[in-house]
Amino acid sequence: MAKIIGYSKLKHYWKVYFFVIPSVLLVGVFSYYPALSAMYHAFFRWNGEDINTFVGDLNFRRLMGNYWLWIFTFALFALVLFYARKNDIKSNLFRLIAGIGSMIAGAGAIAINGWAYIDMTREAAGKHFGFALLVWGTLLLAFKFFISDENKNKWIYMLIPLDFIAAAFIHATGFSSVFAWMIVMLFNGFFMWILPYAENLPHIEGARTLQSFIALGICFWGLGKHAGGDPVLWSGFTIVFILVLFNIPKMIPSIATAVVVHRLKSEKFNYFYKVLFVIPMIIPGMVYLLLWKFFFEPNVGIFNKVLIYTKIMDVLIYLDHLLGWGGIFKAGTMPVWLGNEHLVLPAFILWGFPWVGVTGVLIYLAGLQGISTSVYEAADIDGANAFEKFFHIELPLILTQIRINMVLMIIGTLQTYGFILILFGESGGPNGKLMVPGLLMFAQAFSGGQAGYACAIGLILFFFILLLTELNNRYIRVDK
Amino acid sequence: MKLGCKTKSIFSELSKHLFIFLILAMSFFPFYVMLTISGKTNAQFAGNPWTFMMPFHWENFTVAWNMVSGYIFNTIFICVTSIILTFGLTLNAAFFFARYRMPGHKALWYFFLILMLMPGIANLIPLFMLLKNLNLLNTFWALIIVDTAGAQVVQIYILRNFIEEIPQDLFDAAEVDGATLLQQVYNIVLPMSGSILSTLGILQFISIWNSYILPLVVIRDDNMLPLAVGLVRMDSEYVKNWGQLMAGYTISSIPMIIIFIFTMRLFVKGLSSAAVKG
């Protein structure tokens, strides 16, 4: 065990500190100093060199718009969390009243603030009030799902209004209502009905956690759109949000692969496949990325060739004709996947097919290792088929890993911009379609000459990620 | 499966293998394409994009080697220097945390641990300015130092757990023999931690091999670029000779594959354990 050294013995042992001082210095200078410096400079108009004037919260006002809305939302966020977490308040009715009361109070506070301080017309203030109610209703619902331990199944039905709100938000941000409903239904269908079935209803938490994250995402995102900040930033968050939504089903192939590899009888093959799955990881990521970029090249690329070869292109052309996509797919021309503003997001979503992440597979395999063969034999005797085995034996065991992976994926997606930077440079793709927040930060700092503004963007991202990490640590338990 | 009949069992095993094979085939498809095209001229590629083709143009590889070898050596230099530096620092720091409870021990520990939670996204711009003020722009040292600093936390965390498990008797015996603390680290800890260090080294190697954004903003000279940035620069030239590009990609994958062949077991174990910690 470690030697305990009190202050009295310090005289003889002070030299031991020299073992850690170099690391501390290094980390302090190259990790802490930049972080603190970013926080400091977020309040400055700074171009990185000569111009450096204190501007107060101007950067944040430019980014977030009316941030009374934000402040109150976060205050309410904390409040709702507090109410929902108080386990000694047994009465659901009390919780509900407290929640709704705080909601109305908060919305009113915003409306009054907007009216009184920001020269808002009364109508606008009224609109704010309505909007704030909506937002907090969503939040409240989200946290109901997050926390309430009793009546698990009943609460699922409360999600229906949540879906309307979600769809309304997606619609309000400029997408067609069909698309909005598609997304909502997709996720509802999958996570509310399949996952709970999967867990056979002993722990719906997984589904609820997910729904809450999605609701939370929609909530902040709607808020960002509404508050009148930098529209580029918030449409960037929209893109991130869509990418996150589509990244979730992309986790399925890894899970399926891990389960199948795990079920193999022979240990040798098990190891053999593990090794094979590691190989894509050791190919440099940049090579993989550039290969996929090459795939999407319109004339030489493989992707269009595969589409034509498998006749999917004909289907797409027919669909284009049928649904009036405006000639994105036309007979005789090759779609420019990475150069067309309508195609670049689908291309991004298809990127990396079949989406088997090596680390993902290995994480799940590690989680599955605990299942002994006798469990499978018992299931066989009971006559369970492969899917039942998956839902009753394997899924519950790797649920923790799935959740952790999911949160890490969300955090990762929030931070990614290197990928887009490589493909399109600082412009963010055709018509700035893929201008994600990280890229906006990069562009503002290195070519816009607005390093202070960029630091403020970085801080907003930082804050969101910290919030997610905190939620992850607090609510997603790692029980082994 | 003892109860089921044997043919059914074989069939189910086969279907599993088939599934894995399909997934693997799709995962490896990009690399197959890379290899096939690397031996073709543009005309050959236009004629037949799918399969290997004779004559296989090995000269693509010679041209590509001239393009990427510089980048590869730069990256290897950065990787090796940074990994050695990192080990030098983290072994000592982990030894400090594992073997001694000095006053301020807890505070120092949290000093490192908090960094694990802090997202680094806001750091880039001030970091760039800092490197600029230190006159490190356009040098390898900028990358080496930042990579070393970035690897500290995780490695200290893992190595601390490892060193704590080494029996105290060894250290006591060394102390009786009059070994200094540094000697204890380099004669007891270092020889014992071979496998864990190589896993950590491999992980760091992969991350440096793939790092893009910092080198992009820090390095200006073309002959000093590390691999990732160099490949993108190669790709962005206008007249594209796909065969040579793909040969370049192939060559830049080779060093990693060589390392992989020698350390296969460690690699799989390391990635699994890192994944679990993830």
C-alpha cells in the first residue's frame, strides 16, 4: 500500500513531489491555461493579436440572442430537476402542481422581462410567454421520464404530447412537416415500443433516458432558434441534432455483430473475428475518410456505380419523379453527393456503411463475456428462439454499454468538425449546409479574425458537453 | 444445443459465420477498392473499376512512396518522441500517486481527474495563440508537447492502478538495498509494466497517426506535415491519378499494419480494455 506521509515527515520526503511536478506543469500550461484563456477571452473582442478589448457579454448576446430566455430556462431546469428528484415528496399531485406552478411562474418572468427590459411589444411578450410554457412543458415531461420511479408504463402515454411538440419544433426550424413527423415517429416507434419490449419492461429507464435526451435536445434547440441569436450557430445545432438522431440506429450493426460473434461456439473463431474487426481500426482514419470521399465522387466514384449496378438509382429516379424532389436524381446524370446541398446530409448519414465501429464491437463483447453457456442452454430448453435470447439474455447485459456509448456518441457528434473541415474546408459544404458549431468556431477564429467570438462559441459547446457528461454520470448508472 | 439435432446446430453456426462474413466483407470493401485501384492507371480504372487487373502498375507505388514517405517519417518521429516523453513523465507521476500519500495528494489527483471530464473543444484557439507566443509554430515540438500533455491524464490514471498492484515488498527490498526513488521506478516499475506500456503506446500511436486539426493549424511547411494533413493535401490536387493516390493510401496504412502484426494480442487486448474504460 501507499506510504502515508504527514506534514512532519515532509522534510525528508519533499523530493517525492518532483515525480509529479513535470506532469502538473505540462498539463497546467497546455491543458488548463488554454481552457481558462478561452473562458477569459470569450468576453473580449479579440483577433488573437493586437485587438483585445473587453466587450462584456456582447459575444454571448450575439450568439444566444435574448438570453433572459436561456437564464430562466436553466433556472427552471434546475428547479424541475429539484422537484422531480425529491424522493420524500411522495404525492405525484404535489409534484405536478409544483412543476406546473414553476413553469407558469418562469414563463411569466420571461415575458415580463422581455416586455420591460428589451423593448418588446406586448404581443411579442405574449408570444414569448406561450413559447416558454411550451418549452418548460417539454422539460417537465422530459424529467418526469428521467426520474419518476413509479407508474413506469403509464408515463409512456404522456409522450404523445411530447411528440407533437417535437414535431412542431422540427417543423418550425424549416423542415417540411412530413420530415418532422417522420423523424418523430421513427424514434417513437423504435425506442418506445421496441426497446421496452426488449427489456421486457423491468427497466424502461433505457428508453426513457433516451427520450429524455431527445426531448432535452429538441428543447434547447428550439430555444436557440427562438431566442434570436446567431442563426448559423443554431442551424449548426440542428445539423448536429439530425446527425445524432441518425447515429443512434447506426449503433445497431455493432451490437448485432458483437452478439453474433459472442454466440459463436468456437473460441478460436471468436478470437479470429476479433482480430479481423480490429484491422479497419488500424487503417489510418484519414485513409478511410478519403476513400469514402472518393466513393462519393460523381463520375469516378464507386457509390454511384453501385447504385446503378443494383438498380437502386432507377428507384431513386422514379421516387424523384413521383415526389417532386426537383430533379436531384435524373436519368443520365450522376448525382454529386458531396456537392449538392440536398444530398450532402444523406451522404453523410450513409457514410461509413455498414457502420460497424471496432471499439463499439469490442465494448459490447466485453459486456457479453459475463454470460455463461449454461444460461444459453437453459434458454434452449425453454425453447427460446434467437431473438428472444437476444432480448432476454444479451440486451439487458449490454444495456449499460449501449447507454454509455450513446452518450459518448452524442458528445462526440457535438464536437466533430474535423471531418467536415477536411471535406469542404471552412465553408461547411455546399451552401454552408454542414456548418456545425465546431466548424463555425474554427472558421471564426482562423479566417474570420474573431477569436473572442469563437471562444464564446467554444464555451457554449463546452457547456452543453459538460451538461451531458454530468447527466451521464448522474443518471446513467454503471452497474456491473 | 445438446438437445437440438446436430444438423440444425451446424446450420445455425454456418448462418452466424455467414452474417459475420457479410459484415466483414462490407467493412473491408473500401480497402479492397483501395488495393485494386492502386495498381491501375486512370484508363484501366475507367474500364474496369471492380477487380484486380493486369498489368499491375507497381510504378504507382514508387511515385506514391516519393509523395508520402516524407509525411510518414515526420509522423513516426512525432509519435516516437511523444510516446517516449509521455512514458517518462507518466510513469513517475503514476508512481507518485500510487506509492505516496503526500500532503496535497488528493488535490493533485483531482487536478488531473477533472481534465477527463473537461471537453477540449474550446481550447484550440488559445492553444494556438500560446504556441505562437512560445515560438513553436511550424515545429514538430508543438505537436509533440501537445500530444504529450494530452496523453498524461488517461495514462496516469491507468498506470496508477497498475503500479498500486505491484507488491510493496519489492519496493521495500529495493529501499533496503539503497535504491533511490528514481531507481525504483526504472528498475522495478518499468520492467514489470512492459505489456501495459505497449498497449498505452499503441493507443497513443493510433491517435497521433490520425490527428488532423492541430497539425493543420500549427504546421505550415509542406515537408514538415504529418501524415493526415499530408494525405488531404495530396488529395486536393486538381489532376488526380487515382492509382497513385490509392497507392499512397496503401503505403500510409502499412506502418500500422506492421506494428499490428507484431503486437496482435496486445492490440486486441488493449483496444478491448480501452474500450471498456471508454
